[in-house]
Amino acid sequence: MPFAGTNFRFNLSLLDIEALLLKRGIVVTYETIRGWCDKFGAGFAQCAKAVPRKPGSTWHLDEMFVTLRGEPYLLWRGVDEHCAELDVLG
């Protein structure tokens, strides 16, 4: 489960990341990793989103029915083969 207040693509816990680094000989606590995510995460995400990628050649369309305040809605989401979100329609 990702930690509160952040939204990361891969759901590794802080302890998972600590274990991965330890296997590579890097000894840090999960508190240190949490601090790194708080300090650098938003900047990395902003840089990654600033560089537009060319959409892949294969696209997929997902649909989902949701009910909000008793009203049914149909949501559509287009993604390419790299799971990059192309558009969302509601």
C-alpha cells in the first residue's frame, strides 16, 4: 500500500524499497526513503509529465460504470500499450 499523501505508479511500500536497497548494499531506513519521496517526488513527477511522449500504436479503451449521489455514470479512459493515459471522458 502506498503511503498517505502520495500517488505513485508502483505500489511498493517503504519497507519494500528499504529491502531492495539493502540487497544492493545500501543501508537506509524507511523513514529516510519517506523523506526522499516527500522532498523529491513532486519534482520528479513534474519533470516526467513535462516531456510529452508520442502515443503508442496500440490503444485500448476502458469503460466503467459508477454511481455518484445515486446517479449512474459511464466513464471512458483511453490508454496506449505503455499504459500512458490518452484521454478520459465522463
